[in-house]
Amino acid sequence: MHGVGVVCGLAAGAWLGGAEVPAKLASTTISPIAISLCMVAGVFVEQWTIPSLLKGSKYVFADVRENRHLIVWGILAGALWAIANTLTVFAIRDVGLAIAFPLWNTNCLVGIFWGWLLFNELRGASIRNWLKVLGGTLAILIAALMLAYSSMHGSLIAPAHARQGILAALCASLMWGTMYVPYRKAYLSGMNPLSFVTVFTVGELVTMLLLAVSLRGGIHPLVTELRRAHSAVFWLFLGGFCWVIGDLFQHYSTKYIGIGRAIPLSNTNQLWGLIWGALVFGELASTDASHHVIVVAGSLLMLLGALGISTSAASSAEHASTDRAITRECDRYSLDHTRVFQAQTGTDTKDTPGIRRGWWDYAIILTACCIFVVLARGASRPTVPMNMAWADGLLAILLLTFLGGGYWLWKKTRFS
């Protein structure tokens, strides 16, 4: 399943890279907290809609019941994501997409550590694989330092704002790196990613509501702000939609190739963030040539480091270590060993008779479509300057990535 995980990881990078663009479009009319809340609301709508479309809610809830012990883990992962996403909005505001993406993508280092410590990843790896992982890690660290230096001492932004943005991005990195622990635990137990995200979205929405109410001084100030910014809500829901597509690809990648390899692949979103920021929004237009070189070189170095990690395909000894981790989870929670091991190869025995949906699944899908239509009718054209020729080209690439990656995943696993 290594090929499936790689395809999903690369597709995740493209969509996660584009998910922050709508936040950029709405950043001039709404506070970062409200931006994050609206994006999470959009995520909630889509993460209940897509599983209903692909598998049906009967399947999803049967899978959740079978893995009750993972409900608390899913809620915890959602809470971590909500906090990290809020931090990224502040980072984008203070240092821009082109700088913020590489900084919070150091989450791959956090994820690699947790994968090694908790789930036996890289145990039994060859010297060559260890060199790839360590070399890629070093490259990512150097690249992050290059980009941080450029934002602090260059002409991109004011130093005071740079410090805040860098701190927000690095804290988001810590949160997102730790968030993969519940992911991996779920998939070593044989849970379907579509089922896990359904639980996950409850944790992120509740956490985001608590954050928004607390940081905005109560419910009434928050509601007042959302009413004033109603024309921007559609763009934020659209950002949530893009994030859900990328996140689902990321979940499948984590399931099939593990944390240490999936995160670097999905972290190619830093390159997409650089492309969107530089080509569409002109974030680097006012900087001199030396800072262009630093930003581009740092981004390419980070990408090479991530690719070096991702190409370290697991050996038979590593697979044996993963099998021991699966056996441990099965013994701890009294799971069916045969079914869980089959789930690691894309064979979902619970779905053998085929997909069955109830009328409520179609009602969920129709409701989500109506929400987007209503929000679109009240949306206004963004005031942020954009190069529409580049934007149209990048949107076309996103669509091709979605269709190609989705077809490959369906062909190999039937979304198992």
C-alpha cells in the first residue's frame, strides 16, 4: 500500500496548501478568531457530508461502535486541530502564507518522534532509511531557520509582527505534530478514516466554539462580528471544504504508510503555499532579490528534506515492528486480529455486501449543498488584490489532483 499512501500524501499537500487561501481573502474584514470558527463550521459540514456520500452513515456509525475506545481520541485530535488552525490564522496575518507554511510544517519532526516512540515506526529500519530520515529532518530544520531569518530581518514585515507570527506558526506545528498520535492509533485498530473524521469534527467544533466565545469576550460580541462579516463567511466555508479534501487524503496516507512518511508528503503544501502567496497574492513582490533567494532556497530545501524522508520505503523489519504495534492494540482493546490486519491492506471486511445508504444520507448531502448556495448568494468579491490568471491555473491543478487521487484511492481500496 506504499504507492497508495504516497499518492494520497501528495494530493493532501495540494489541497491543504490551497485551504488557507480563502482565509487570506477574508482576513481584511473579520478577526482571526472568527475566521477560524467559520472555517471549522465549514469543516464540520463537509466532514459529515463526505462520509455519507462515500460510505453511508450506517457504515460509519457501525464502525464507530466497533471502536468505541477511539471516540475520546478522535475528540482529542479535533481539539488539537482547532487550536492549531487558530494559530495559523494569526501566523498568516503576521508573516504571510509564503513564510508561515514552512514554519508550521516542522510538525513532521514532531510526528516522526511520536511515531518512533509510540508506534514502532523506523524500528528495524536500515541505515540507509535512517540516513534519509535524519538528513531530511536536518534539511527541514535548516530551511525553517532560513525562512525565519528572512522574515525577521528582511523587508517582508515589521519585526514585532514577525516574532508573533513565527511563534504562532511553531506552536501550530507542535499541535499538529501531536495530533497524528490519535490518527495512527485509530488506523492501527482498523478504523476507517471516514469514520474517524466524523468523531474528529465534533472535538474541533466544540473546542473552536469555546475558544471563540472566550477570546471574543462572550457570545454576543462574537455573533455581532459574524453578522457584520456575513459576506466573507462563504469564502471561509470554502476554505473548510478544501481542508476536508486534503485532510481525508492525509488520513488515508497516515493509515497506509505511517506518521513519519505521511506528514512529510502532505507537507509539500508548503510549496503550494509559496506558489499561492507569491504568484496569486504577490507577497514577495516588494522584497529584494536576496530575500527572494532565501525564501525560494529555504522552501526548496524543506521540500527536498520532506521527499528524502518520504522515499525511505519501509523494510520487512519495519513492517514486522508495525505488526507488533497492531497486535498490541488488538490485545489491549480485544479487537479481531484478522480484520484489523486486513484493514491495513485496504480490505474492509465490514463493507463486503456493498454500500447501503438511508434517506437521511441524501438529506445530509442536500442540506450541505443548500448551505453553500445560501452563503454564496450573500458573498462579496474579495478586496485582496489577486492575479486571476494564476489563480485559475492553480484551481485547475487542484481539480485534476482531486480527480486523479480520488480515483486511485477508490480503485485500490474502495475508500476502506
